[in-house]
Amino acid sequence: MISIPIIGILLVLLTWIVQLITLKIISLTVIGLGFIVLGWIVQLISLLGKSKTLNLFFVWLFLIGIIISVIGNIQFRSYTAAVLNIVLALLSLITLILYPKKKKVIQKEK
């Protein structure tokens, strides 16, 4: 579970990001790419820790980043990039749906 201080920090960061977006200092596309980079960092740290499995936190961060990027692409009227990002979002969603089922099957075999 996420503890109360972490939720507080996330809310403060979210408020700060919303203010930057409102002032048009930063775009949603850049924020989405930030989530994607953060997700890859999480996955790489997981791999460096000798884990050879897919980190679901990575998939969630990637999915959130892609959805935010889609919104940013639509704002910039970059519909081709938005469609490509929607495909990536669907692939991430399929991964989230299928991954736990495969893991449960493995646990039942043991």
C-alpha cells in the first residue's frame, strides 16, 4: 500500500504540474514522456536487481504516460502521433489484462 506521506507528495507534485500546464510552461506531451521515462527507469532498476519479470508498475507508468501524450498530441492537432500512441496504450492495456492471468496459472501449477 502507498503510505500517507507518499500520497501527499504525489498530490503536491500533481498540483504543481497542473499549474505549469495552466500557465502553458509545459505541455502534456512532455509530461507524458516524463512518465514513460520514469517507467523505463523503474523497469531498468528492476532488471538490475536480477529480476527477469515484467514490472507491472512500469506498465502502469507507461500507460499513464501514453494517455497523457495522446491528449497532448490532440491539443497540438498531431493526429498521426495520437493514433500511434493510442495503439501503444492498447498494447499496454492488453499486457495489464493478460499478465496477471498468466501469473495465476503458474501459481496453480506449483
